[in-house]
Amino acid sequence: MPNTSSTNEPHLWDDKTPEEVLEALVYDLYPPVSALGDEIDRLLTGAFADEELTMLLEQLRAGVNQLSRIVVALKRYTAKRQAPGELPSDS
């Protein structure tokens, strides 16, 4: 689980260099991506009991939510680093 400065944000990156943000991203992205891969493998192979399906889906949702928070924090970081007068890209 990533270090959190609040319940809604994985990191406060405003004072970090791009290199520090990349290090934080690697640290924060690895656990949810790894867990999602494991959970998807369980779904694909059927390696779970029927009563575990709801829990497995909840874990997948939690992983996606965690990744979404990281993406939002990264978008905010990159938007703040844009040159004045420059519009952030949606791509």
C-alpha cells in the first residue's frame, strides 16, 4: 500500500523533482498492479471458490481505485508543472 499523506492522495508531489516522482510512482504502482495481476489470474483459472467471487471483485475494485488515485495525483503534479499560459494535455 502506498504511503499516504491523506486518505485521498498517494503522495504530495508538489515539492518533489521529476526523478523523485518517478521513484514514488514505481513504489506506488508495483503493489496494486501486481495484486491485480494475481487476482485476474485467479479469475481466469477459476482458482477460487464460488463464495470468494464477491471478495475477489471487491479486491479488484480496490486495486483500480488505488491506481485511479495515483493517476489523479500524477495529473495534478504535471498540470502544476506546466509553463504559465500553457494548457495541460488530455492525452
